[in-house]
Amino acid sequence: MSLELINVSKRVGVEQHIYPTDLKLEPGGLNILLGTTLSGKTTLMQMMAGLDKLTTGELRFNGRDVTKTPVQKRNVSMVYQQFINYPNFSVFENIASPLRVAGVAEGEIKRRVGEMSELMKLSGMLDRRPSELSGGQQQRTAMARALVKDADLVLLDEPLANLDFKLREELRDELPRLFADRNCVVVYATTEPVEALLFGGNTATLHEGRVTQFGPTSEIYRNPKDLISAEVFSEPPINHGDVVKSGSTITLSGGGSWPATGAAASLADGKYTLGLRPHHVTPQDDGGQSIEVSGEVLVTEISGSESVIHFTIGGRTWVSQSHGVHPVEVGEVEQLFADVSQAFYFDASGALVAG
């Protein structure tokens, strides 16, 4: 089973919402759409579902062209960030509704609703109406209704965003296992790089309607093919720096110099953009090939388990992210350590050339 997008695009008036895109999505794991708000994730999912017409291209499910097949004739489930439930139905009947439409036997309905309500922590609420539930409970009901259907294509558009932290963590662990043995294609949209890494599977990074990269999630994180993909897959934002390679030395504007070793050794002399994730810039030297950098502190965020420091260097704003509490004062010049052995190097076009 597979869902294939062939040169699909979406234009509304003069605005290009989705640029020509080719993707092939497989079952057995989650297919992640990772991007900021308005990057095109929801539009792309609605096109997959048949809720939004394609401007160009075609959709193939198991090799069959379903581009013009109405959504009612597709075995699709979709859950949005904003929950939608039937207000006059009980939780049980909300979850059971797609099974009743499909003509499933009553005994099987009770079994499947029971299993799904147990997973979603709704077992004690099956007789309640949506108005008697909290927002998180209503979202869990909407998710249960979508998952109980056993659809060929399951589309999850930031479904955990409105849940409390504990339940969100539980479902992050459970969802990959839930779909591991199901012969269905699952697409999960998120704005959070950490969530994509937790789910694994395959990830498509989206930016302003373009899929910039697609492949195994960990591979894209470790080897972004360009600066945009690296930016999408970094939270806090990846640090940028202007560097010059000259002979066997690399020099950072506003920072220090270091030997061009490893992948950077083969770079031609010239100017590049350095990319360094915030957790590789720390108040203490964590080893590796670290250089000392300094900059004026702009903002500090201390959560108790980690410290985030925003500071200026070479005319740019950088971010340091580290475990533990590292109190610094806004306006001070802070000394930090950048592990440049973890750096990416991008050329003038933004393409990855070393890292």
C-alpha cells in the first residue's frame, strides 16, 4: 500500500500555496510533514484526502489514480488540531459513528470502541456528551473516532497540540506502535522538530509551500541538504555565521578561527555560511573542536532543566541551549563555547557543501 503524489501543486488566484511536489508515502511508520505555521502542511494533507482540488498533478493510491475520486469514496480519516465532534452524540457514539456508517456489526463496534477508548483514556467517559468534556478530552474523542475507522489513509494535523503534557507524551510513545502493524499510510503534521525525531519514520521538511527534503527522519536531521531544511529541522533556530576558508583555516566573523578538518578540509577557499545548532553552543566546554566565542546577552530563558541564552556575535543573533541552570545577566558580555566539529557549511546558494 502506498500513496504517491506526482507533480501535485495548488494555486489560489495568483498565490502558489503548494509548489510542484513529488512524494511517495509508505505504511509501517509515520510520514511526518514538518514545517512552521503556513508552510503548507494542512493544504497538502487536504489534497491527499480529496478535500482540496489539485491545480496540477495526480494522486495514486496503490498505483490507482484517485485524483478525481470524491472524498466520500476514499477510505480516509483526518484529525485536525481543532477538535470536531457531534454535540448530540455520546462519546461512545462519536467514536462508533464511522463504524456504523460502514455497517460494522454491533459486537465488533463495542470491541473496537472499547479498545480505542482505553488507549485514549476515555473509558470512564463513554456516556458523556462533548459539552461535558474538557478540551483535551474532546480532542482525544476526535482522535479515537478517526483511528477506530481502520482507514487506508490516516491524516493527523497537529493532533496533540491541545493536549496536556503528560497525555501528549504518552500518545507520542503509543502512536508509532499503534500503526506499526496496520496496513495503512499515516501522515502526521507538526511544527516541532523534537516531535518528528521522537516519531522517527520519514520526514518531509516544508517551507513556504515547497518540500525541501524527504527521507528517513534521523538522516534528514543529521544531513540537511540545504540551509532551509536545516532551519526547518532546528528549534531553537539554527545559528548562522559568516565564515571564510583560507588554506587550512576557517575564520568566523566576530568569532575565532579553527583548523579546517574532516569534511571542511576539502572546501575550496572562499566565503560560506556556517550553521550550528544551539545545543552545540554552551557555557562550558563540552569537548569536541570547541572555540571560545563572546557576545552581548539579549535574552535568557531558564526552565529549570535547561538554559537558553540569546546573544549577538558578528552582527547576528545566536542561541545557546544547555542542560542545567546557567544564570547570566542581560547586557553582559558572555563567554561561550561553540563546538565547530558539529558545524554545517553552506554555499552562497544555501546548498550544503560540508558537515
